[in-house]
Amino acid sequence: MMGYIRYYIKPFCFAILIFLLIFGLFKYSMTPRGYKIQSWNVVSDLENAIGNNNLGSEFYKVTKKPATIIISSIVDAGYLLSLKEGSTKYLYFPQIDNSYFAVYIDGKQIGTLGFKDKRTGHFWYQPVIFQLPDSFSNITLEISGIYEIGIDFGAYIVDSSQLPKYNVLLFLTNSLLHITIGLALTISIILYAISKNLIPEKKRSYLYLGLGSFLGSIWMFDLVGFPSLGSQTTFLLFRKIFLSSAYFGLSALITGFSNIYFEKKTNSDKFFALLTFITGLCFTIPTTSYVFKTFTNIASLILSLTAIYIFLRSFKIYSNILFGFITFFATCVVYDAVVVMFSFNLKLMSNYGIAAIFAGLAYSVVFEYKEMFVKVTLAHMKSITDELTGAYNRGVLPEITTSKNDTFVYIDLDNLKDINDIYGHDVGDEVLKLLVENIKSHLRSTDLIIRMGGDEFLVILKDCTKDKANEIFERLSLTFTINHPLHPTFSYGILTFEKSFSETLKNVDMLMYKMKESRKLEDLNDTEE
């Protein structure tokens, strides 16, 4: 049991540490040092979206229909005087919920977010900052929302020393968001590409994971700010696509996950895959953004339970790295579900969890694919390699590409039959291996040596002249002869590449036989003398 705990405790702690680090960065960047506006007076609320005349520093309202409010606040003049003279002042909102947003200072507009004449966008995750004039007394905000209006973490008047906090929050909620979307999309492409080379059973599993990663990236678009989404109908349609993708993606993830890492799917796997899929379908039912928002809060419980289930299932994978990624994913999703269900005033973090789980799966899959590729490569190398000598065999010939700058050398070991008959095949094999070792010692990594038959070899010298080849083999034939007690020799022909591979091979083979016949005549003349 202790060994089991030790195996998982390190990735678990690391995942929680990363979660706390991101959470801490959010807290740091959303609490700047400056003047926090404590209350807002409601100037206009025609749709009665707020329901009272005074608001605190932070507020959030879900509206049953699109609404616009105008609120204002008198700024403490004493605080403005306390700021360093000449320092630039900013109005900083860590998060606002709206489809259109405008800021007025003493009645003069200084900035907007979204389109005034088409208030169908959605901004609710990224921070917003506006530069303020040197002196002023009143801040007025016009806020429109299709189904929600709010200033979630308050509004701050800060100087330039607090801009790093804005930049950190912008990176976390904008730059990093786009990176995680790109990462999820890339992983989906990788998983799809890998699936093309697998057997049908594994191919389906990897396709499920790739689909899950793709849908996860679509899910994260719900956090992206859009100035306009056409109309209220298309706005709701896009939100349905974004949110349903989360549950369809989890359903695909559970299916692919169980198929790859377990022998067969359990009833629990089937239940959660079906539950998340049905929940995704249910997102298509709501006809208003208000009902959709209500259903999102309820469905977040299913999201949380599913993440916990995936986390518990990951204990049976016996991969501590993948377990770490899944732990981070489950922590982020459960955290977000709690935030949404109880409307806590906290930033959501599911997008980091989504990227993490699919990054973990991609790591695991790519690692497995690498091992499989190595096995296939080794099997292929074994199939084209001569077992005795270590040279290539004839199986490699279809894979060879040659050019007019290559030189062919065809070799035949002299008198191998006599060596085998007199000294035995073990000695003959020893001479063959010695021949290949000697040839390899004179070759470059780009050159090839192929065993064409019992005692015949083809050497292809890449980008080598015929003169250079002659020089190499004259030297090689001498060292080979003196490196064995029997002083064996070999005959060879050398020819620069001609019209085709087969034509060159045929002609270089004839040159080798000319040398062999010449040596036989020399031996015969020596015997007669």
C-alpha cells in the first residue's frame, strides 16, 4: 500500500501545486493596490434588471431578457490628491459581465467594449483597463447584457505601478487561453494522424480521443470575448455549441480512455459516457439565454462528477505522469463546478484542466506510438539485415536510391568452397564476417554493403569517384588478407553508376568476374611453373 501511495503522491502533489500556483496568480492580479470604488448609484434601469438603486463594489445579476443599466459613482478626491503628481491613472476591472460596456468620466466617454448598435457580444473573462484623465470626480458606466450583467471583482483606480498585475491577468485569461485552445487542436490532429496507422480497434480509440480533444478546444471558446455574435438567436446558438462540446468531448474522452487503457469498458464507463452525451444533447433544448444559464449551473454538477470518476479511474492506468495530468484536470473542473453552482466570485480554470488532460493523453499516446515505431523499425531492420555478417540482405534493394555520382563495387570472396571443405563452415563464416568488418571499417555512414549471395557482396559508395573507390579497395584487400591466418582474398569490380541500377549491377558483376578469371589464370601459370 505504501508503495502504491509513493507511486502516485508525487504527481498528485505536483498537480495540486500547479493548480494553487495559477489560483495564486489570479488572486494576485485581481487585487491591485489602489482605490476600490465601494458603491454604485443606479442612474437608469429601464428593464428593472437590478431591482434597487444602490449597488456595492461587486455585483452580478442574471437577467431574464437583454438589459442595459447606467450606474455612477463619486470618486474620493482625497485619494486622487494622494497619488504621485503627474502619474498616469487607470480604471481597472479584473472582470465584467456584459455585451456592451462604456465608461464616462464627468460626462465624457473615454472608452467602450463591444458595439453600441449591436449589443450581442459577450465579455466576461478577460480584464479591462481604461486610462483616466488627470483630474475628475464622477465615473459613469453603461453596461448591457444579453442574460447577465456584473462587475465581478470590483473596479479600481490605480497608477502605472499596478499595470504588471493587469498584464499577468491578461496573459492568464487571454494569451494562455488561446495557447491552450491551439494546444488542444494540435493534439487532436496528432491523435488523428496516429490513428491512421493503427489496427481498427486502436484506431477507433484514438479517434475518440482526438475527437474529445477537438471538442475540448471548442468548449474553451466560451471563454473568448466576442464583440458581436450577430443576433440573440445566433448568440444562444454559439453558446449551445460551446457548452455542449464540453460534454460531448468528455463522452468521447471516457470512451477512448477506457478502450486504450482497459481490456473492456465497465458499466460505469458506459454510464458516464452516456450521461455526458445526453447532457450535451440537453444543451440544445433551452430557447432563451436565461434558461440556458440555469441549465448550465445544474449541468456543472454532472461535469464535476464525471471529472471525479475519470480521476478515480486513472489509478488503474499505472502511469504516474498521466495521473498527474488527470489530477490537475479533475481539480480544475471540480473547482469550476463549485464556483458555478454556488456563484462564488472566483475565476474559472477549466480551460487549463482541459489542455492538461489532453496533453497528458497525447504524451502517453505519443510515447506508446514511439515504442511501437521502434519495434516496427527494429523488425524491419531485422528483415533486411543478413544475420551472419550484419550486412544488408537483398531485401533492402527496393529501398535504395542511387545517383550518377555513386560508385558500385561488386565483391566475391575467393575460394570460399575450399575453405569450407578443408577447415569447416565455421571458419568459412568467420572469414565472411571478417570481410564485412573490414569493408565497414573503410566505409562512411552513407555507404552501403549488401550480401547478394553466399560469398558475393555489393558495396555502394555514395558520391564517390571510381579512382577513390579503387584506392579504398586496393588498401582494403591488403588489410583483409593479412588479418587472417589463411590469408584469404577477394575479387571485385568497380563501376560508376550508369543508366540504371540493374544495368550498373550487371556490368560491375562482369568486371568482378574478369578479375576472378584473371586470378585463376595467374594461379594456373604459377602452378605450371
